[in-house]
Amino acid sequence: MKKITLFALLFTFAYVNAQEKKEGSNDKLTFEKGSCLLSGGFFLDTTKIENSGAVTQENDQFGIGFNTLYGYAVKDNLFIGLGVGYSHNKNESSSPGTNTQELTANTFRIFPYVRYYRGIGERLSFFVQGETQFSKGKSEFNTNDDIKTKGWFIGVRPGLTYMFSDKLAIETTIGSLGYTTSNAKNSQNGAESDRDSFGLSLNSSNLVFGLTYYF
């Protein structure tokens, strides 16, 4: 599914860029110094996995979330801003003769960011967003164990902006590259776990679609 989504985005990018070249325009989309943006984006992921072997196992995953951003252009095509977001994830696993195991997680995040645009047509622009993100949440296992989580992400997210009017745009971020660290602590027994990673992620939570208003 992730590969199909990425392919569709690249195909759309190539098509729009080709159309603008066909029209013979050399103008590039530019966001002038002093411009502002308000953006709202979302992601949605549903996955079902069934393993057939000595014991049949099913795993259902559901995730939904949104981000809201504000930004100000300190110079042409360069914005600084602040974003906040929320996500809800649910994972259910089951096998014959056993009770269903359920894990739910709710996470809030805040992230200051810097975003630079590079126009590639009159209405189309590529951007790179560097950000430092802090997240804090709570997870429950079978509605009993209370697990508190917190984490940091430092890295970059590439994306595309397409202006379908003078002020309104469709935008998407396509994956992320950076360093992530997280901590989880069980409130009942005090057990803790830490995780650190660096790399490229095409996880659905990093494929965010939304609308942005420029003014």
C-alpha cells in the first residue's frame, strides 16, 4: 500500500510538471517574504495480516491522526513555524482458543519547524521541512496496563505543494529521515524500555495529506 501511494504521488508530480512545461511557462511558484500559512493534514492506516501455519494468527491495525501548522516567511520561500498534532492507534491480535490481545495508544506532539520551498512550476513546488518534534502519550494493553510514552524526533521531511487557487494548496509530506528516541514506562510495575533509531521511514504516519491556506 505504501509503495502504491508513493508511486501515485510521483506520477502526479510528473504529470503536473509535464503539463506546465507543455504550456511553455518558465515562471516558478514563489512565496514572498512576509507570507503566512495555516495548514491541516491527516493520515489514515488500516492493515490486516493473517498468518496461516500450525496456528492461525490475525493482526488488525488501525491508525488515524492529524497535524495543524502555522508558519511565517522570514524570506522568500523560507518559513519558520510551529505545529501540533494528535494520533490514535489500535492493534488487535488473535488466534483460535485465545483471548484477543488489544493495544491502544493516544499520542500528542508539538514541533517547531523550518521549511524551504523550491518552485518547479507556476503552481507546483517541492519543499524540505526540518523539525524537532516532542511527543507524549499513553498506551493501554487489554485496557489494564497503563504505559506512558514520550519521545523525540530530529530530522527532515520532503513534500509537495500544488496551488489550485491563489491562496489554497493541496500538500503532502512523503516520509521522513532522521533520528528518533523514545521511552515507555509501565505505571503498574515500573518497567521501562528505551528505543533509538536513525533512518528513512515511509510509515503511513509520515505520509500526510492536507490543505494549506497562504495569506
